[in-house]
Amino acid sequence: MHGKEKLKKSWRETGKALFLKKSRNHKSDNLSDLLEKDKAIWSKAFDQENKKEKVVICADERVIPRKGEFKIGIAGQMILAGKKDKDNFTRNWKGKIRAVRGHDGCGAAGVAYSKLSKTEKSRFLIKTKEEFLDYDPRNRVSDADLYGAYHSYLLAKELDAEFEYIGFSEMRGEKEFHDARGIFWSADPTFDPTDLLKDNYLPPHFLANGLAFGLSEKYCREELKILTGIALGNHGFEKLFNKNPPFYVVNVGKNLEEAKKMSKIARNILGEHKDKIAFKYLST
Ligand SMILES: [Zn+2]
């Protein structure tokens, strides 16, 4: 299938998610009554019992946690975060994370790699040759993905966690583009809505919940901007989004007040795209 046709097919498919229809008919930005109405479904997003293993994986909508895992979604497993954020995270979560898992075609790794100078790039490639010999997909991934993998490997070591790496075959969605129809921007450490992809309730979505795990608001604001930019840009559905159907930015707070406040912040950050975004918020 031609790339454009593939994109349109995926747009049609992802557009069938019940959440999109329900949100369209839902006039308020506050999703509380939708949560109440579909309580049995939404309770799975807050269910901690069946998600005991925390994994640090990309906020990317194509990277979803495995059964029993809770997704800590941070772009490129924190590859774009500053030292202070990384140190904070390590201090708080060392020994409590099961795995740090990198993935093929990581946009965040691409951004981080492109920021390196020529000398830094060649130094990195030599270094990984010496230090990263046991990493087996190294011969098939791009240099940027190798950079992302190496970052994840080092972070896993710091956290006393397993390092893992997955290829496209273990991801959902398409290799060529992002099919996210929304983003959950969450400050609630109990919230992971991955299970709601089942039965076509939620559409594919980014999950950025660094705020819930102690990353700075400064970093998380920037990350929200980057991820929304990807979905609304030419690596995502781009022009297919408009006032109706919009891209959904769903703010999740530990309480309704926090969720509402985040929604206001998101509106400010994403002002340039406001005609293509519906801002919603929720809390348990
Ligand atoms: Zn990624």
C-alpha cells in the first residue's frame, strides 16, 4: 500500500475509537461524568493490582507496556532530560523499576543524536564498540537508535533495572508514521490507560507522565510541546486534524483541581495549535 493510503486507512481505523465519539458529544472540558458513566472501563486505567512492574519506556504511542507492567512514559526514556531531572529520577526510583526499554525508530533519540557534534558522534560510535558488545541488535539499528539504546542501557544500570530493546515487530502501529490521536499528560502516578486501547475504547495515544514521577515541570512542558508537535506534524496525521476532529490533550491530575490547572498550562504551551486541539481534563 502506498504511504498516503496507509496513513488514510490508519486515520479511518483509529477514528473508530469510542472515546472520540463520546468526547465529541461531551461539551465540558471536564471528563468526570464520562468517567462515572464508563466507570468499569476507566477503573482499569487506575488499577494498580494488575500493573505492579514499573517500566520506563518511550511516551511514543507505538510502545506499549506488556501484561502486568505499568508504563512510565518519557520521550526516549529521558534522553532529552537534563542531568538534574535524571539524577532526581534515579534517586527516587532506584531499585523500583523493572526495566528501561528502548525501541526502534525513536524520534527522541533522533533529536538527541542530531544535537551531537561530528566529533561527539564518532567518539560515541567508538565507545559503544568497546563497551556495548553484548548488545545484539547493534548491527541492524541506525546510529541514532544505537545512541538511544546506549542511553537506556546506562540509565538501566543507574536504576538497577534491566536494559531491554524492542524492534518494530514488537511495537504497535506503523513504522512510517505516528497514529496518535491524543496525548495523556499525567501527574497521577496510578494512571496508565493502555488497557483502554482494547475493545476500541481509546485511540492510540502518547502517554507522558514524567510529572507523576518527579521530573520538573519545565522539562515536562517542553516534552508535551515536542510530542504534540510530532502528532500534528508530517510524522503524524498532520492536516487531518482540525477543529473537528481535533487532537486530544487530556490532562490527568491527582485531583480535579490539579487536572484543571494542567489543562490551563497545556493551553498556554500549545497555543499555536489551539484550533486543532481539544483540551480535556480528568481525575479519579
Ligand atoms: Zn521513542
